[in-house]
Amino acid sequence: MNLLIGALSVGLLLSLLTLGVFLTYRVLDRLDLTTDGSFGLGAAVAATLLAKGVHPVPATLAAAVAGWLAGAATGVVHTAFGVDTLLGGILVSTALYSVQLYIMGGGDVSLAATNTLPELAEQAWTALGGPPTVTLFGTPVSAANIAPLGMFIVLILGSMVIMERFLRTDLGMAVRATGDNPQMARALGINVGLMVTLGLVLANGLIALCGALFAQYQGFANVQVGLGIVVVGLACLIVGESLTGRRGPSRQIAGVLVGTVVFRLLMAAALRAGLDANALKLVTAVFVLLALVVPAAIERVVRRPARSRGAA
Amino acid sequence: MSHPQPVLELSGLHHTYFPGTPSEQVALQGVDLSVEAGSFVVVVGVNGSGKSTLLNAIAGSVSLDRGVVRFSGRDVTDWPEHRRAAFIGRVFQNPFSGTAPHLTIAENLAIASGRGRRRGIFHWGLGAARRAALAERLDAMDLGLADRLDTPTGVLSGGERQALTLLMATIVRPALLLLDEHTAALDPRSAERVVRLTDQTVQRDSLTTLMVTHSMHQAVRLGDRLLVMHRGRIVEDFAGARKRRLRVEDLLGHFDRLRNTDLVDESAAEMLRRSYV
């Protein structure tokens, strides 16, 4: 049970990563490789501040702000210098590797001796009179496990609701139009470069926040933590879309949440069943490749009549 | 008597595609034009005569080598496209260009309603009142789209999309409406329908309009002024009674004369005959 709660907690917190990837890959229709860098950056900023004795809440918020800056950097490289977002993201992400090393003053930071958000949640649980163990489906679960899960649920659901609402405001619709049809967006007075930058800023803020939570949950940050994380986000996104479909922001965002949790549970099950942990990234990458290629191949074979055109 | 300010003034527009390369192509070589408020100007010309480039230069999606673009006296030559959009409504030739396919009809219209305004996070995208207002506008077009507000535009037919794009271009009254062969990609029935809607909309709102067309029948039937473009220049300008008297045969004869004066080469004349007769 504790293992399941662990997988569930990681799945929930990683859904912020998937939400960021959704915002760039689906809403803006651009693959943003800043993701790897901003995830690691978020982990580095939060861990370093925590190790210096900063309270977990401002340390976590500072990580999100660092992610905004990373997204803004890619946006500026794209809009001011005309470099496409894919290359811009690679450049920023590469540069961030050094930035992380400078921030952490080395390759990794341990959080074993510091107060973190999950511990804060546990303290709040106890302070509010929560019992030291809870029985779920007949198994005892410790407060150290259940309290962080509760915190993640509140935090993640809040972020999802805010994002869903945002995408339906005038500004949010302008961002969506920019990704869906930039020519139309320009003709209707939308500053496409600005909207792309805004999307990148919001997405990388979420991703850095996710990195910060991940580091605190794991109890350490290292410079490798973000490597290839964009592929994990894509895998979760694809799982979610296969479950909820892609019609409208509400369904898509529900898919982000469900997809990430399901993907994490599948991975946890695979590892328990004996999958070599070293093969995790290989398996994830192959999964994303298949998920992208197989439906198109099936379509070709079955020769369904052409559906409505569209890339996003 | 003081003359009213023209809505659009172009002077000395020049544009060359791929300058200095083997595929260099001169698209505009000195276009001067003044369009008065409320006039409906039709532009014709063979492929490559520069008519689409002219529309793009006005909208700001093509940047000029030389020349000045003014809206109501204001120099907007250096304005980017999205800023000029405060004055301009546009319908493109490609029915896929004007709408966002994964967004619903209501969302597309709501985005169009924001043209020329600041887009914030405090304005709710689609409240009940706004939806009702949008449904009413759609209903007036009589396309059966009013009860399909939540349908993604990606599933609409070409004709429905162009009609919707026309509504989107005019839902906030544009100082200038630009129509770039907006019926060329449609089947004859849909094209006729969109032409009728266009005429109705332009008359009802007395919109200042610039329409590029390939159809001689549309050119003769619509508008109160007709420009013939050739090799990046306006070579003929029919207005007032001259425009009203113009018949399809006159226009074809005119293209023949253009050819005879060696402004048009043989292949262009052949193309004209094939596409217009």
C-alpha cells in the first residue's frame, strides 16, 4: 500500500510536468526542449535554498520563478533573434546545465537534514490532529506518506483548475489560437511572438515547480535529474489522450492528470515485475515512438477516409 | 469643401521576392492607390500580377522594399501585422487559413471579437450572454451554424469556413475589409453563397472593401470600382459610371488589348482565356 501511495504521489506531482509539456506540445504546437533544463533548474534552486535554511514555501516559489525566466529566455531567443523554438530550447537547456552546477556548487545537493514541503505537510497533519497511521483498504499507512499525498492532491488539482480556466479566458484563447493557426491569430490582432513566449514562460514555470517538488520528495537534487524528462512528459500526455481524447481543454487537462498517474503506476508495476531500472528511459522512449507511429500506420493500413486536417 | 480623409493611401509600393537570387520575382513596382471610405474596390489581374502581394503588403504580412502605407492618414508602414489588424478584417483564399481548426465556432468568434482590443485574463471567454449574441450573428447568416457553437471548425466545409471567416473578419467593424480570392477554392454553389453573403455584409455595414478575384463575373457584378493589375502595377482603374457599364466581354477585350500592347505575353493571354472564359 505504501508503495502504491508512493507511485501515486510521484504520479500526481509529475502531472505538473505533463501539464507544462501539454501547454507547449499541444497548445502551442511546439516541442519545447527547455523542459529538461527547467526541471533540473527547479530542483537545483529549491534544493540549494532549502540546504541554506530557507523555508520550503519561498524556496519552492523561487524555483517556479526560475522556470519562468528559463521559458522567457527561450521565448526571447525565438522572438528577438528569429531562432526557432526547438533550437532555442536546446540552447537554453544546454546553458542551464552549467547554471545548475553553479547554483548547487557541485553535482548534487542532499536534503536529508532539511525541512521540505512533504515534511511540512506531515507536520501540518499532526498539528491538525491527524493520527500517526491511517488504515486504507485494510493496510496501515503512515502519516509521512498520506500527508504529502494530500498536499499534492490539493496543489495539483488547484493548478489544473487554474490552467483550465486560463485557457478559456480571452488571453488563454489567444494562446490557443496562436498554436492552432498562427496566420489567423495574426490577422485577428494577436501578437504571436508574445503569446508563444507567454506559453513558454507558464509551461517552464510549472515544470520547474515540478522539479522542485520532485527534489523535495526524493530528498536530493542532482544535475542529471532533468535529462530526458521531456520524453516522460510526452509519454504521460499520450497515455492521457488515449484515455480522455483531445477535444477541449477540460478533457485534455483531465487527461494530463490521469495519464501521468496511470503511466507512473504502470512503470512502478513494471519495475516490481522485474524491469531493469536502467532500461526505464529506453522503454519510455520506445513507448513514445510507438505511440506516435503506430496510430498513423494503422490509419494507413485500414485506409480510413481522410478526417479533418490538423497537426495539433 | 474639405475632402474626407481616404481610408487607405498607398504610395510607391515596391516589393521583390527573393532579391538577388535566380528565383527573383518583382511583385510590386510602384503601386499608388487611394481608397475612399465606403468604396468597394475589386482587383483583377493574371497570376503573378501582384494582386495578392498588394493585399499582403496592406495587411503587413509582406514587408515592403519601398513605399508608404497609410490608414486614415496615419503612416503604418512600420507596423507589424497584428497591430494593423486593429483596422483590418481579412478573408484568405485558403479556407483553412482563417479559422483555428481545434477551437470551436464559438471560440473562434470570441477570438475575432477581441480584434483591436486588449486580451486579458479577467474577461470570461464565453459567458451565456456572449454565446447568445454570437448565435444571433450566426443565425443572421442562415447557414445552420447557430446551433453548432460548440463544434470545432475543423469539421466544417470550405464554404462554411469562408462564411464563418467573413463573419469573424467583420464582427468588429473593420476600417478596411481585405478579401483575397476568398471564393476561388470553393465549389460553384458555395462560392455563390459566400459572394452573396459578402455583398450583403459590405452593403449592410457600408464597409470599405478591397477584393481580389479571379472571376470576371464577380468583378463585373460586385463593387463600385475595378482595378486591373499587371506586372506589379495598376494599369487600369474603372470607377463610377465606367465601372457600372463594364461587361464581362469588355473586360476580356481589355485583357486582349493588354496582350496586344505587349504588356501580356502569349502564355499569359492563353491562361486568361482558360481561366476566365
